Amino acid sequence: MKKTFVKLALIALPALFTAACGGDLFGPLDGGVDSGSGACPQGTVIYQVKDSVYPPVTGSAVILSDTCNTGVTASQLESNRTVKNDGQGNITLYSSDGTTIQGSGPVRCNASTLAYGPTSISDGACRFDATYSVDLKITANNAFTVTVNQHRGNTMKEAGMTCPQPVSCDVSYRVSQKL
């Protein structure tokens, strides 16, 4: 019985260490190059994204659409964003306030579509339900570009305020972040 447990431990420990470090059992560890036997195309360099607050790359933000009439400028979207990496291949992206989740999900081959919502948000004038879809592209170690698509629904005005956005609308933008 003791020999069986020792053999199982010798098999299981490398897998546990790989998973704990955010590795992919079917591909290379973070920072490696896939030789073609894993989940990514041969030669794909797998980049690492660690838990941190990521500053924006100045000049990288672009507003793709704003049917909500927010009046936000591209430079206002260039703000710090927090990333949490669970070490199992899943990333959670937070908005500039550090508490509002914009998306969460698995990352494979340096890309993912993160999702979150609906969640209730107030911008001071309007209260609405926000649902996020975020295309994440990891471009280097601790560097990435996100295309954030926020759908707003059930919009209502805050007490005593005028809400300029329609009942249902969308905001989309792209911005890069890098440590």
C-alpha cells in the first residue's frame, strides 16, 4: 500500500506543480515555446501574466463605439487595471477602480474572451446593468491588450439627476497595459 502511494505521489506531484504555476499540462510552462505537441500552434511563445496592477501604455486607447453617449475620451480610458491570475490558467480583469470585475475566464495560447455580468453600476447620473465581454491578447510577459465590450441595459436615472444614455446601449474600446 505504501509503495502505491509513493508511486502515485511521483506521478501527481509534477502535475500539481505545473498547475500551481499556471502551466498547461498539454503545452509548455509560462515563458516556454510550444513544440507542436501541446494545445497551441507549434512555435507559440507562451507569455506570463502575474497578479499586479498594470499601468496603461500611453496613447494606446481607442474608443471603438459609444452608443451610450458617455462622453469619455480615449485618454480617460488609459488607467491602471488590476489582474488576478489564479495559477490554474484563469485570469480576472478589474476596471480602473480595482473592484469592478470586467471579465474572468481561462487563457489559452495567449488569448481569451473573458466574460462577466450582469452587474449593477452607477456612474452618478445613471444606474444600469452592465455585461462585459473582453477580448484579451497577451503580447509579451506581463503585457496585454484588451478590447472591452460593455453592454448596458435597464438604464434609469439616479435620484435628482439627468441620465443622457438610452435604456440599452453599448460601449467598446481597446487599450494596452504593461508592467
